[in-house]
Amino acid sequence: MCTLFLLIVLTSVKSVLCANILYVSSIPSPSHHIWNGVLTMALVKRGHNVTLVDPDIDKLPKSDNYTHIFLEGVYESLDISYDLNDMASYSPIRMSIEFQNWCTFGCNKILRSEGLHNLLNYPPDFKFDLIIVDVTSGPCLYPLIHRFKYPPTIAVTAFLLPSYVSYNFGNNMYPTSIPWYGLPYTADMNFVERTFNVLYMYIDTASRYLNQYRREHDITKKIFGENIPSMEEFERHMSLVLTNTDPILDYPQPLAPNFISVGGLHTHRSNELPPDLKTILDNAKNGAIIFSLGTNIRSDKLDKRTQRALIDAFSKIPETVIWKFESDIENLPKNVIVRKWLPQNDALGHPNVKLFIGHGGALSTQESFYHGVPMICVPFIVDQHINAKLIIEKKLGLSIDFTRITSGYVLQTVREVLDNPVYFENVRRLSRIYKDKPQTALEKAVFWTEYVIRHGGADFLSFPGRNYPYYKVYGLDIILFLLVIIILILLIVYKIINLVLNLLISKRKIKVN
């Protein structure tokens, strides 16, 4: 009877602790789907009922307590409208504008999707205990918080910690010491770099409020109703932010209490590789190179001149090259093997992998760091440039300018990283330091997610100034007031001195006369 009673109690406790969670992501990026999917599956394994809403075809394991709502049609439209290869030549300002336009364009498609309308047709009294929102690409789906009656809400971003997210949720952006994500700077900026960094960081943040947030609010009103609150109000309801940052992997920066650092959440020890790939890597006696430009940039979209330059460079090295190439390609040298898709994290963990050539995205670089593999970055857009700069600064690898690719340039860079032991030693040391912690980034993310569920939110962690206007947070009104007082005092002193001098001059003139 005691055993039966204990089982009943434990079952009851589990049912109380198992929450109904809505996980919302509007960003059309397969790599972000992977990151969000890792956290989703960790919550599912904890017994929570999770509904993941995003524009990616679902490849996560099936489970009775997991539901995927597909926001269809987004990628097809983006593929037609945007050329990510062309973005490699954008100026920082144009890149920021195009990034916002890309987000708003995707938002338009998402709001028309059948998947979203299926979610909106849930019963009016349907209850979610928690909403998790990926805030990387903007506020498009924030009104779901209103639709489901304001349950506790967490913000997440796999895009490191972009300045606009930092500012929106009450953290100092530190523009003179933390590089803006669109500039190839390090934390050690000179005066000119700091000036540009401040300008771009504030222009980008202000532009999102004045441009993207306003546009997407107008768009969403057509679906969610004219009376939905502002996007800023929805953000103020989000009490906690899980950011894909780590002081070991990135530039260290102070974080407000409501920011939880979970950098590298998606990294893990290698799982069993597919038999053919395992055989290739096992037989790579001279070592292997993994070459992948991520999930958004396709190698088969590179121009033919660039493809020929890469193939020619790879033909001159003894190492085996495994290249994620999304279509068929002819006349490959024997040491170059093409796969349309790679289990990247698992492949990087193979002991014969000596180098990773990638686009420098945050998730790829974190996987490379986790497994202790040096990198060569070929950055195209947004944070890829700053990630490449960090890799160079920390001597974890090198970068290649996409616009100047030649066979000799690629070959020289590959040989430098492979033949100079400093890169391998540095990245192995960083890997050891990153793994030396009391809990993994994923365990930390799960803990804080359940923490918010247990306490009905975490508003008590937010910096009070988060809800103040900018001038009040940084005391600009006080500084202005004190400047006015100082100027008035100086004017009064000047007037007094001028009066005294005039009196003295007048007395002298009287005596002379």
C-alpha cells in the first residue's frame, strides 16, 4: 500500500510539473531550427508538452508530447527574392536595412500561412503555461502572447546577443567595447572604429523600433486585430532572455540578471555517424577537412570561377575533403567527397578531422570550438564577419575574403592552419575550458525555463530601467540639466567679472580726468 501511495504521489507531482509550452520562431533559418529543436527536445524529454511553431520542415524525433506546426511557403519566397551571395558585398548600413527587410518579408509570408491560422483556430480557452519566443528576426509573432492570454514568456536567440536584443530587454549595449554584429571589429577598437561602432549600433537599434517594429505591427493587426498592443509592450512581458553567448566562446560582457548565457546549447558529443561517412573519415589517414557553408548559403550557388578555384586548391593537398554541396558536381579530385547534407556536429567530433572550413556563423563556430577543430571562415553576412575576426584574434584559425578567392589564396590559407600547431593547440585549450563547468548550456537553459514556469515569470530579475526611456536610463536629462546650471554659473561669473572690470576702468578714467 505504501508503494502504491508513493507511485500515485509521484505521478501527481509529475503531472503538475509537466507544462504546456508554445515555442515560437519566425526566423527562416535551418540552423536556428536546429538550435531551437535541441531545447525543444530537452523539454520534451523532461515530460513537458511542447508545440514548436516555425517555417522549417520538421526533422525532430516524433513524440506523444511534441507537436510541430509548419509555417509553410516562407523559404520558397525568400530563395526567389534574396541572393545571400550578393550580400557579401553589402555595406554595414545596407546589410542592416536588408536584414530588417528580410525579416519583414518573411513575416508577411508567415502571417498568410495555413500553419499559423491552424494555431489561431485553437479553442479560445486553450491554455499554454509558457511561451518561448525566438526574438532574433523581430516581433512578427509577438501577438500570440495576446492570443493566448499572456502566460509567462521567455525570449531566446541563437544569434549570439545582437545589440538590439540587448537594448530591448534592459542590458547595456557597451558600444565602445562590444563590436556591433555587422562590423569586422574586435573588442580592442581604436578611436575611429569605436566611433563607427557607436553610430552603427545606435542607428541599427533605433531603426528597428522606428521601421521594422512599426511595419510588422501594421501587418500583424490585419491578422490579430486592430487593438493589439505595441510590440514594445509584448517585449516588456517577456521576463527572461536565453542568449547563445558564452564568455569563453565570445567577447565577455556584463549581463543584466534577466539574461541567461547558454552559448553552445546545441553542441554535444558526437553521435554515431552514418556508415559511409564513418568509413570515409576512418580511412582518412592524412586527416580530413570538413567544408560546409551552413544551412542558408549553398555551395552550389557559388559562381563557377569560385568553385573551380576551390576544387583546384583541394586537389593539391593530401587531406580528404568532405564538402557539403547541395547538387551534383563533376570532375572532382579523388580526395574530395561531396555530400548534400552533413551531420556537422557529429563529423567534427571524429578524431581524423583536422580543419573546418565554414561561413563563420555562430552555431558552426561553436561546434568547431566544442570539438577543438581549427577553422577557416568564409564570411558573407551579419555576424559571420565579427566571428571570423574573433577567430583570427584568438588564433583559432584564419579567414578567407570571399570576393578574392583564388586557388593559391585558398591553398596558402589551408596549409597555414594545418601546418602551424598554434591554431590546433589554442582551439583544444579553449574546448577544455568551455567544457569545464558545473552544468552544460542545455541543462542551464532547461533549468531556467522550468524556473520561469515554477514562479509564473521572472519579472523580479529585470533591471527597473528597462521600462524607462533612453535619456532617463543614462541620466542624459540630468547631464543636460547640470550642463545648463554650469553654463549659467559661468555666465553669471563672467558678467560679475565683466562688471567689476568695467567699474575699475570707469574709476581709472575719473581719476585721470
